[in-house]
Amino acid sequence: MDTVFAETLLAVIETGSIAGAARRMAITPGAVALRIKRLEADIGTVLLQRTGRMVVPTGAASRLAESLGDIVARTADLRYLATEHSIVAGELRIGTIATASTGVLPMLLVSLLRSNPGLDIVVVPGTSAELCDMVLAGTIDAAIVVEPPLAPRKGETFEIWIEEPLVLIVPPGTTVVDPLALVARELFIRYDRRNWGGRIVDHWLKLNGLRVHDRIELDALDGIVAMVSAGLGVAVIPDWVGPRPTGSAVMTIGLPDAPVRRVGLYYRRLSPRQELIALLTPALRVSRSAAEG
């Protein structure tokens, strides 16, 4: 069995579609379908079925998914362990939340790949909770996530990279500047409470006794900015590192006793790629120093 075929099946299951797996693996949908057929022939059973426009795993695929994930991860580990350690090379799989993918990650990778041209980087998007689960499962090596709500367990590490204070954003031309009054009075666009960052916002609202008029709740900070810019309401979000949506314009107001959203690197301490993971934080420091200098 070719582990690339197994990795393709996992990508289809995780993204929910052949097109999504094709985008993740940078191949055509036809190539994805062909790999799945080859894997089905190797294993001797159907692994995917269509439900309307969706592709879902069969019972056999669901039962095999965890074992296939282990095989893919272990194969990649063996490739890395077989390389010469005097030359930093191999594949590093990094998960990232949306804001980090356009903010901290690009400048980090510039520094990292300039110093280590033998590295191959695979970037996997997701929410903080999803990415932490993928790290523990060995699907990815490390992830840039919001600080987990619970302290890391034995064998896990979270390194804080950035602290982003919460701010209130309001449409252009807003004349009232009292943030508590604005939050209580205006329609509110809420940062999704299922997201760890959204829980920080929710906790701040409750701490200040604020009952808001929810209009929209979503897990996309750039989308929230665009909606506030369009005059749909106000929002409390972290002042994240990275670009804002093109064409959006909002006023930013500081909050009293503003909590922070901490973003950093989550990984397993005993990962076979620990040598590669250890390069990430120094590369970030170098890139930030260069940007500030």
C-alpha cells in the first residue's frame, strides 16, 4: 500500500470533499479520485460514498482512518530519522489558525527557509481545537494556535509567541467613544464562542456585566472586520498581527482592563521531528527583529 494514497484518503475525510483534498495536496480532483480507487483496490473494499453532493467515508474507512493516520505519520518519521542530522532537511507539517496564516507564518517561513533550504513545509489550516487534536494524533508536527483553555498535559508544550489585546471595532464615523456603552447599545457581531478566542471575548462580556444584542456570530476575524466596516454592528476582537481585509475601514477603541488572546506554538515534546520543531521559535524571533529593525 502506498502511504500517499492513505494520506489522500485522510485528506478527503478531513476536508469533506475530493476538491478540498485536491487543494490541500496541490493535485487535481481526478488524481485524488484515482488514488482512492488504487487504495480501494489494495485494501479490497469501498472507502468513500456519495451522499448528495458530499463525499463521506464508509464504515470501513472510518474504522481504518486512525490506523492509516498512524501509518502516514510513522512513515514520515522514518524518512526524517533516516536523513543526515548535520543537514537540516525533511518535511515539517505545521498547522495554523487563519489569522496566523497571513500574519506571523509568512515572515516566519521566510526566515526559516532562508536558513534551512533543505526543509519542505506542509501548511494545514484549521481551528485551534482541531489542530491540537491533529498534533496529538501525529497528523501534523506542530501548530500555531490560540492558547488552549486547559494547561498542557504531560508531553505537550505551548510556547507563547504573541499577545493580542482585545479591542472594540466600530463603523467609521462613530461619535460615541465609551466602549462599554457602545457594546451595550449597538448590534453586536460576535466572535464565535466555539472558538477559544471567542471564549475570551465572551468571558470579558460577562465579567463586565454586558448583555449584547447578537446579530451575527462567526469564526472569521477578517469577516467580522468587513461586516463592521459595512455598518452591520460593532465587535470585540483580538488586535491580531497581520493584514486586514482590503477595502475595510473601522475605528478601533481600546477596552478597560482588556484581556489578551495569546497565540503560540503547540507540539509534543517527544516528537521525532523535535529537531525541526525547535527551529520555529528562533526563526520567528529573527523575522520579528528584522521587521522591527
